[in-house]
Amino acid sequence: YGDNKLHIHYNLTSLKDLIRVNTPAIHFLSLSHIENSRDATLFNEIRLSLRLSCVAQDSLDELEMDDYWKEVENINRSGEGSGRGEGGGDGEVQEEEQQKTPEDGEQEEAWLTEAGLARLFDDSLEEDSAVFLSTLTRTQAAAVERRVTSLQQTLRRRNRQHVPDVRDIFRPPEKDGEPSKLNGGSENGQKDVTSAGIGVCFNCINSTALLLVWSNLYFLFFAETETELNVEVSFSEQALSYRENHQRLKATISNSSSDDKLPNFKLLRDKTGQTRIGDLSPLDMKKVHRLVLVEMTALFDTAGVDLKAHKAVKVKTKETGLFGVPLATLLDQDQRRYPGTKVPLILQRLISHIEDEGLDTEGLLRIPGAATRVKSLCQELESSFYDGLFPWQQLKQHDAASLLKLFIRELPHPLLTVEYLSAFIAVNKLPTKKQQLQALNLLVLLLPEASRDTLKALVEFFQRVIDHQTKNKMTLNNVSVVMAPNIFMFKGFRSKVTEQQEFSMATSTANIVRLLIRYQNLLWTIPKFILMQVRNQNMESQRKQNKERAVRKLLKKITTDKQPDKENSQGFIRVQAPQFTKVSMAVQLTEELQAADVLTRFLSQDSSVSVKREELCLYEIGGNIKERCLDGETYMKDLLQLNPTAEWVIKAVQR
């Protein structure tokens, strides 16, 4: 170095070997270090090769990561902002999306507010957090307590008014005539949450939570097979057990594996049925979001990973058009044309066009279209897409793929959101593939509906491309490394990232895309332990309401005090179908009766039903759940035992 300039020798092999031996040197390599301007051309030629040395420890091989850097170069050459503000009509031209690091206390306040726990730092609010807090596991409670404590310290430094003490928040409820323990401690000096194993305090635990305690003990004493995913026990509780029992293995764990080394994860069989996103009512989904936020934070806390949250700053964006328009705005204009639209029409049309032309095209998604032609096509789409005048028959495969990637990049807010983008990247810091998958499951659940649905449409499309890899030469790794910079390096972020950050992000983001594609069938599901906590909250809320006599009388027939139906006690359930000719039928319960069997029986008895079988669903309504569309493999007798006062209704799927 000497004068802080890098003198390049025209021996590429020697230079590559030097960098491989002295890996940190790559972090200092940039055009500013080139002394002779003639060497700039050589620098650009060797930069891709040099970057590979930073990812030698990852399973994604050099040729595959070469595709990543080539994609970054293609993005740069295509010209940022192509299609931005052009042909979009009357909307305002967007400004660059900005990220803001929260000030002291802001992150904790925002987190507690999103979790529905704002009353823990603001006494003026009327919301009651007791029911929610009573259902938390010990690791979840610890995550809340950590944020409250941090916020208290910040507020005291600001000399604000009195803030509730964290020990008051997590103090066990007092029994009549029994003094409370100031610190919620037990005889051995540990908190009640530790002795209970789950819940904020032992007195708060009900029968549902005790089931989770038993499941947690099972996890501690009975080893799971490598591929099984336990969704009955809190992920953060499992991570805590892992940390306590596998501390010595930490240094030998690898975060990466090639296509064939990714574990073939599967969910443990649940007789009460799998719950997918969209199966629950909006009211219960709000509870899911709060619980998932706390659980995700607890999982990262347990693994010792500090999440640096970013705050999105409002910016001016286009109000109409296709490219550079916020997802929510785009969906709003699409829904005015086609009610119920979940994924932007332009994205749907680009995907369908690529598939109609055939997925066997070699280098699909990897080989870019001509930059000038893509820019022209973008402008033409802006002006003629909704009128139906765009000449799709003339659109080439690689140009269509480039337009699809451009659409993702040009979103003014990143698809994975400013708030959670850093959390997605931090997933790679978790010690095992299982924990990484669990974290991604929680993060997918936290995404806004528009982002979540659009991401699902994309990963499904990517998988269909991969299914044709023998012809198009696009494996899981190939697709992942090509799409990673398009998904993660949105405009505002890309202009601020340093070379060193870009290097470290390369394999991390490619690995995240890889996991999203490979495990998409698992990631868009709601873990059973979260659903059990929702049921628990609903029961606790009902019990609280029933303390008042008037409310008890009013709700007597629809709460947990309601006696099970006589038919239930005699081995039958009454299934309602108010939308159809046959409005109800009695179904005999057997050990093997599944929800799909109930639908089959109903359709065999009502020939007038014009709705397709796949558009019908048997719903669990009431009791300890608001509404839930049942998985076809749900065993009815087992579910009835979990929710004995529920009603069973057949109706068209509401998605």
C-alpha cells in the first residue's frame, strides 16, 4: 500500500492469489485506490473475481456468486430510475426512499406500540394488556421486559413523568388475603416464569398454556430428528434449550449448505390441522401479529442477535402508473378494476407471459434484456397496459424477465419493508438452519399483506422456473443469487451501502432468497403455538367478561361456560351450510373423520351446489377462536376436544 494506493500488476492470477491469502485487502479495494487511471478498466474486469474471495466459506460456489455480481453490474448499467416517473400520468415523481435510525427510546416505543403494549409506557391509554401478557412464554416475556426496562431508563434520563415499573408489569396477580412477592421471585431466587417454564407467571397459566409447558418438557428430553419442525413449542423456547444444551457446538456450526444439503424440513403432524395465512379472521390475525412480533424478537434475543431497526421516512411517490408506485397504491388502483386483487396486475401479467412463452429458455432471469429496449418497453407499458393495447406477442422472454426485476427494484418502499429488511438479513446470524427457517416464518407473518402476497407470488414463480432447470440451467442457487440484489438492494438502500457492506451482504441475501424459495410451503403457515396463544387470549378475555353477571347471562350460550351440544356428547356434530339448499346435517364422529370427509359428505347430499370443491371450506367458528378455515386433513374429533363449543359451518372460501 505505502501511499494508500494499490498498484495493480497485469498478472491477474497473481493478484487473485494475493487477495485469497489476504482476504481483508478486498475490503479496501475501490476505484479511489487506483493510482493510474489506465488501470480502471482492468479494475472493473477483475472486481467480480476478487469479490468471490469474500464468500469462499459459503456453499454458493464462485460461478454462482459471479452471477450475483454480474446482476449488480447489469442493474448499474441499466440506469437507475429507468421507467421512473415516465408515462405514469398525473402522479408526483417519487423521491429516493430514506431510512432513519430511531433516536434513543424511539425503537422501544415503536416496538411496544406495534405489539399493542403502549400502555406499559403511557398510563393515559385505556387498552388492557393483562390478557396478552398472561399468555406469553418466558422468553417472550423476557423480550417485553427487556424493551420496557430500556425505555424506562431512557425516559428517566429525559426526566419524564412516572413510568410503570417493569416489576409491576410482570408481577403475579394477588390472591385474596395473600401478599404478593415484590419481584415475582420464588424460594430459589428465580422468577416464577422460569419455574413455570412458560407464561408471565405461574398463576397466569391456564390449561392451554400447560399444554405448551408439557410440549416444552418433551422437547428438552426427547431429541427431534434432523428434519422435523416442532411448531407446538415456542421457537424462542426451543432456541433457549438449544443454546443451553449445544453451547460447545457453536463454533463448528455452518450457516450454509448447497442445494442438496438443505434439510428436507417437514412439520410434525398436527391432528387439529395446519393453519395457513388467510385461514383466520382479521380479529385473530391482529392477535397473531402482536404475538409473532414478540416471538420474533425473543428468538433473536435468545440467539444474541441485536436487531437494528430502521424507520421509514415518508417520501413523495407517484400516485398512478406501474413502475415506482407503492404496492398499496398500485393494488388500490387494480382493485378498482378487479375487486379482490391481491397481487399487482402488471406483475401477474409479466409472470403469465414468461410462463406462456415457456420456462425452458436458457438463462431465464439471469440473461438481461437490452437496457434501451427495456426502458422503451417500460414507458410503453405505463401508457398502454390498462388500456389493453400493449403488444405482448412482441415481448421477448429476457425482456419480460428484466421488466419483472425492474418492477421489484423500482418499488419506492422495499418489498420486505424498511422496518424488517435488516431482520431478514440478520436471519443468517442465527446458529442453525432450523432457527433461520423459524425466523423467516415469523418475518413473513409480520409483513404487510400486500408485501406478503406479492412475495408469495414471486417465490412460487421462481420455483416453477427451477422446476425446468434441466433446460433453462437455472437451479435454486442460480435463481437466488440473481434475484437477491433485485429484492434487497432497493434504490434508497443501494445509494448508501458501502463496498464492504455490499460484499458481506452478497451471500447473506442470496441465502435468504434461497430459503424463501425452498421452504415456501412452510413459511406461509401460522405455527400451532401461536394459534394456541390466540385461543388462550380469547378464553381469558371471555373469562374476564364473565366476571360481570349481566355479561355472563348475555353470553352464556356462546362462551366457554356453554355446555357442549347434546349431539356432540352422543358422538355427532351439527354442520351448518346457510348459503346452500341443505342448510345443515348431522355428522357422526369417528377417530379418522377429517374435515375433507365432511365436505365430501355434504356435496354428495346436495347436488345443487354450483361452487367448486376447492372453493369450499369447513369453518370452525366461535368458542376459543373467532373463525378458522380448516385444513382438509384436520381430524374433527381431536379439534372438537380442543374447542368443544365451536360451531361448524360450510361456506365459500373467503380469501
